[in-house]
Amino acid sequence: MNRFTTPCFPQFRCKLAALGRRKAGRPQPSAPIDIEAQFKRFLPAGAPELPNDGKYRRNRKFPFAMVFWCFIWQVLKPRTSCREVVRQVQAFGETESLRYDESTSAYCQARLRLPESCLRKALADSAAAADRLSIRGVPGWSRPVKVVDGTGVSLPDTGANRAQYPYPSGQRPGCGFPNLKILGLYSLSSGAILQFAEAAKLTHDVRLFKNLWPELKPNDIAMGDRAFGAFFVMAGLPMRSVDVVARLHQRRLFDRRKARRIGPSDWIATWQRPAQRPTYIDEQEWNALPAQIEVRIIYVRVRQNGFRTRELWISTTLLDPIAHPAAQIAQLYFRRWDMELCFRDLKTTMGMEELRCRTPAMVRKELLAFLVAHNFIRGLIAEAAATHQVPRDRISFKGTVDAARGFHAAMRRVLSKHKNRQLRQRLLEIIARDRIPLRPGRCEPRAVKRRPKPYSRLTKPRHSYRETPHRGKRKIAA
């Protein structure tokens, strides 16, 4: 019998019914690790696009939606193990009368089933959202500027990883780690990673860059270091209506006597197509390039304290000195350092320097999870900068990660939508106030003060290595 029609309690019927309506209207946590409330607005409605969980989806303890957000939560905290994620899910389950097994097997299998295409779609959507929130764009430029650069990460020493990503040169078998090379393309206006390409350590940057050309739209400006000042890039991208700004390659000889001077340190040079075709370009692509191109060469003397480089030779396809003054292009190239800081945030702050998955398929998913979480943080930074009129590059990335994780726990306990909005505004205010101090001319040497432990180097595989008893021990005089 319905409790509201029980004759014993007719006087409480109206009060209990009203209480039931109020409880039903309160927002409830949608997942054991509910960061979805903070970051889902950086994805389109209905995203992430996850497939059906299958025939036995009612019995799955880790559906795809939960696994996606648990994966993002895991990479936002450096070196978080799968066991810590499962313990978080277990703690939530106890409050909802749900029991989860202590083993991490179910969560690891669920991550393995998570489609890689879902993570790639989330990467593109989160980058687009961060760009929309970056209303200031790149100062002095009305065109989108996209920066390309490469870096490397270390992988667990497993047979599957070694087969696809070999050791660096000089490493003995069993004594090193497979290295994965990543070439990232990111937006200079928001700092979000747009797309990436991955390969073995010794793969040429331009070979990987070819895979990212579909991400470059007409009217874009692509910027990179010396490796991208090759003839193939400087001639191929303008055919797609994309301009290039890159540092002049150290092996290209520039004769100012054969160039046309257009400014005090500004020339227009003519480059001939090399006679020898690079190995990373097929013959059809090579023959489609023009026989010669005009390239603008700009010389810049660097006088800023803390910079190791004292002079720069910049090559670009922006040939008009009136529309694009040399000083403006030089300032744009100096901002390429933001890409190095972006990789530092990923590898040092978020802990992506050493990936932990043991197969190439899971390595790619873990890498994608890091990049999606990075874009979510960039979206928060862009939103805080736009709301409180603060320069985006002055906001601390590490402070934003700490604030997002701290407010996540508080926002989960709040049931009122009004209070949740207040916490949201307070979070953006705290992020905007946590600014990096201006330190002009500051020098940061690449040196370590704390000494490492005096352990011996592993020069043989671990199963056959035997430590020398007296190594590393100081002799005591009698």
C-alpha cells in the first residue's frame, strides 16, 4: 500500500509529498568521480560520444561514461595509480549501497574497451572550446596562429612497447626505456593542443608534420623551429593558403648579395627546389612543388637577459613588409616559447614525462587522456581570463589544476544550483588572482641542486645484474 494513503498518517501526507518533490529536484552526483560538472561544458551537448555499453550494460560496474571521466581525473593528479581510482569509486559506492571489487582488473579492462576515437573527438572539441573562450586571440594578429613542436616521453620497458617504439641509440637491451616521439600542434591564442602525431624516437619532424596538415585551415599561420624551415614546408603550405614562420635552418646558406633588401635587416631571397628529394616525401608530392619560391629572411639581434640565443635568422612566407613589419614577426616568433612551456606543463606539472601503460594501444589512450585534461585546464584559464580581464599567459597552470581539484570536492557536496554557480564564479576568481609574477631578465639555469642517490647504474638486464659489494662505499682508514 502507498504510504501517502495509509490511514495511520493522513495528517503528514501533504508535508511528506512536498518533501519528496524537493528531493527529486536536487541535482545528484552522476558519477563516482564527478568532474563532469566542471568540464562537460567544454564539450558539445551529448559529448563525449560514447558507444553503447553492450548487451550486458546493466551489469557493468564501469560503463564507458564513468571510465572516461575517471581517466581524466586520474591524469589530472600526477602519478595516480589505477588502485587510487578504484578506491575513490569504492568510497562513493558505499554511500550509495553499491559494492565494487578491490581489484583494479575491472577498471583496467574498461579502459581497454574505451574507444580511442572518443578521446580524439574530445581532444578536438575541448581545443575548439578553449579557442572560443580566448576572446583576445594573439595580440597584434587577426589570423589564427598555430605552433608545431616535438618532444619525447618514456614508456614502460615491455616487449610490446619496444617492438613499436625502440630504445634510443646506445642503450643496451634490458637497461633502457622505449621512447615515444610526439609532435604537437597547438593554438597560440589559447594554448590548447589541437592535434598530435606520434612515432618512434628517430622519426623526422617533417614526416610527422605531414600528418597534421589537414588540421591547418586556409588563412592560418604555422610557426615552428629550424626543422620546419625546409623547402617542402615553405613551398607546400602556401599552396594550401597557409603561411609559415620558422627559424632559418643552420645548413642553409644565405647570401645577402643575391637577395633583395626590403629593410635594414630584411631581405627577399629566392630558393630553388633541391635536386635531391627527401626520403619522407614521395615523388608525386615532390614534383607538385614549384621549381622556386620567394622567402623573406629577417635578422633579429636578441638583447633580453636570460636568453641563451643572441641572434635569430627567421624565414617566412609573409612577404609584405608593410602589412607584416619585421619587428611584428620577430615578436611573434618569440612567443613560440609558449609551446615549450606548454610541454613543461604537460610533462612536469601533470606528470606526462613517463607514461605507465604497457601496450602501444593503451599508451595512445593515456596520451590522449593527458591532452584532453590539459585542454580542459586551458579552457578554465581562458574562461577566467575573459571573465576577469586578465592576460591569459599571466595565469598559473599549476594553480589552476590545484584549484580545479580542490573545488571539485566542494562542488560535489553542494546540492543547490545557486550555490553551485557561486562556487563556480569563486573558482574563476581564484584562478584569475593566481598570477605568475613578472620577472623580466630572470635567468633559470638548467641545473639541479639536490644530489641524486648514489645507486649504481643498471648496465645489464635486471634479472642478470649482480651488485658489486664494495661499489659506492668509502673505505675507512684503520
